[in-house]
Amino acid sequence: SQTIHQWPATLVQPVGSPLSLECTVEGTSNPNLYWYRQAAGRGLQLLFYSVGIGQISSEVPQNLSASRPQDRQFILSSKKLLLSDSGFYLCAWSPDTTNSPLHFGNGTRLTVT
Amino acid sequence: GQSLEQPSEVTAVEGAIVQINCTYQTSGFYGLSWYQQHDGGAPTFLSYNALDGLEETGRFSSFLSRSDSYGYLLLQELQMKDSASYFCAVRIPTGRRALTFGSGTRLQVQP
């Protein structure tokens, strides 16, 4: 069966520090991968999605970036965090078919201080 | 672009039936999905409607009317564990495979 791992679960970082969140998927190949962010009590905002290695599409201009160095690995990064980067970051995957649901990781709660 | 509207909060009592509505505006349409998210947890998939009508999965049902750009999630025999946020979402057939989510409806089930 397929599983998705996302770490760390919680993170407290000072303003201006770098960020690296990692997500890996097991049990499938060539998945579509996604990064979403959720502010407290709000909906999910799509940040990045990827349909293959090295293929990244950005939905929202910001100081975050994403990379997909391997088929089942998706990394979210920032060189300098802002206070507004605080939130709940969720990685998700789906099979490469149109109507497949998204399967989310357990998320990373990031607090920028 | 696309937008989805759903109520921010709904309150109901245990054993009751509750309906969570979702209206959407999109330039294209590939179906309406529903996800459940408990506090602090990850969203989990509940249902998907590609065609008009009702889809039933146990205590949960989802309805879609494409002509009205409208759908709803129906929860029957409410249980305390159903207290969560519920999100409707659409996928737009423009090459991107991701979902656009509504802002969510927080359901509070009271004893």
C-alpha cells in the first residue's frame, strides 16, 4: 500500500532563517506531488505541484521554493523565513489520473518567531 | 480563476442530519470532491461527484448539480466524531492536476 511521510511534525524557526521540509511517498511510482499551506482556521492554499522529477509549478509568488530531486521526494524550502510563512504545511500525492483523490501527509506546523 | 463558497460554521446535535452546501465558479469543471479534516490532522478524502446526482457512502452522501454549479455533503446519524472541518474542492482541467479548496465548514456536533 502507499504511504506518505512528512517531517518534521512541528518546527519553530526565527525570522530570516532557512527552511527545509521534506516529503516522501512509498508504494507508488510517478506520483503527482503537492505542497499546500493552511493558515489557522482557514482553507488550503496550493503552493506548488509537480508531475515529475524536476518539474515544478508554482501557484503563488512568495519566498518559498520547491524541488523534486527524486521521483517520490518533494522538498519545500526557503532561504529566509518571514513571519507570514507561519502555518500548517501539507504535502500530498495522487496517482497520475484525472479524478484520483489527494492523499495528505500528517503536516508540519511551522511557527516563525 | 475559480472560487468556492461554503458556510463557515454549522452546528447540529448527535443523531441529526446536516447538509453542508458548496457553490463554485470555474472556467472548466472535472468534478466536486469533499474532504474531512479533524483539528490538527490531515485532510482525508470523503467523496467525489463527476456527474449530477447523489453518491452515497455509508452515513455520508454527496450531491452535485452542474447546471447550478452547486453541491452538498449530507451527513446522517451524526456522531460526536463527525465534529471536524469539511472542505469542498474542484479540479480544473487546464493542465494542472491540483485541487482548489473552499475555505471549509466547521461542523460542531453537540450531545
